[in-house]
Amino acid sequence: MSISNPKKIILASKNEHKIAEIKSIIRDEKISLLTLNEFQEGITIEETGKDFLENAIIKARAVYEKFNLPTISDDSGLVVPALNGEPGVYSARYAHASASDWENNLKLINKMKKLSLKETEAHFETAMVFYAPQKSLVLKANGIIKGKVLTTPRGENGFGYDPIFIPQNHHLTFAQMSEREKNEISHRRAAINDLMKKLNFSLLVSQN
Ligand code: IMP
């Protein structure tokens, strides 16, 4: 039986990779998942948070206030403890404001080389938020994948720091894995799973 009036939720993203990954997990006929690509009006959001969660909340609140619909937002990045947590919230703009993935990778590699590190512990992290203040609902979720970063990039797939990141208990970099292999273990997947659990739980509670 199809649902005639699914609940509209905005996914605060224009990134097709991310949208596809999240849509493949949130498959629920009661939900119609819209994205920022479906709205003609653009929105510019300054990501000024000091951590991933703050940035995810800033994004969700801005999108909700503009379009007045429950919103899912996320913010992710790579954390390298040996570099005091860099690039962290600056992952997308580590080398400079409009840096390419390669420029960001190179900056990280050079910093590791200065410390004579061939590889070092690192993790990807995603903070994800479901923001529906009209229902008094703000859910916060988190996902992490631990691993290490290398100074020698490997592989062609993926994006960002994928060519220099090897997840724990694996031998291939994210960029050497298929999209499917990566998505099954990614930080984003872990955050989506965490959010879905919390969303179902809070719906259950609100029905009682
Ligand atoms: P976003 O918040 O998901 O847009 O991620 C911000 C930045 O973190 C990206 O531009 C990438 O540099 C980095 N990043 C986030 N997730 C990944 C990933 O799965 N692989 C590689 N880099 C990532």
C-alpha cells in the first residue's frame, strides 16, 4: 500500500554522493526526502562552528528557518591527533578557502613529513542532526571510522582525503574501495544509523 501523504524532510545538502548515500539508507515510504537541489532559492551558510556538531546545527537551523520544513544536516571531516586534530572542521578548506582535494591532501602530507611521520592514526567523523523544532525535536547523532593516514596517496575513487586514509582492519585506502564497500563502513553510514535509531525511538516515545 503506498502512502498518499509522505512527510517532507529536507536533506541540507547539494552533494550528490552524500545525497545518494543517505537516500539509500533512509528508505521509508512515509518520508519524502527533498534536497537543496530541489529548491530554486539558494542558501548560503557560514560554517562557523568550533566542532562538527555545532556546524551541523548551524546548517539545520538555517535551512529550517528558510524553508520551514524538518531538516537533516551533517558535517564531517578528518581528524589527525598527531596534528592537534587538524584538519578537523577545516577539512574542506584546509589549504585555502577554495582548495581542491589534492591541495588539502598535499598540505596534510607535508605536515606529516615535517614530523617524519610516514603514517599516523586518524579518524573520519560525522555529526548529523534532525531538526524539527515545531515538534520540539532536535536529535543529534554521531559516526566515526578509525584508521590511519599515509603520506603516499593510493586509489582513484571517492573524494576528499580518501586516497590517504586506510580504515582500521583494512589494507586498502577508501579511494581503492568501491563506493559500496566504503559506504558500508563509513563515518556517514554510522551517523545515519545512529540518527535513524534515535528517530525511531523518539517517534515510539511520542506515540505513547
Ligand atoms: P562534509 O561536511 O561532508 O562536506 O565534509 C567536509 C570535508 O571533509 C570534505 O570536503 C572532505 O575534505 C572531508 N571529508 C568528509 N567526508 C569524507 C570522506 O568520506 N572521505 C574523504 N574526505 C571526507
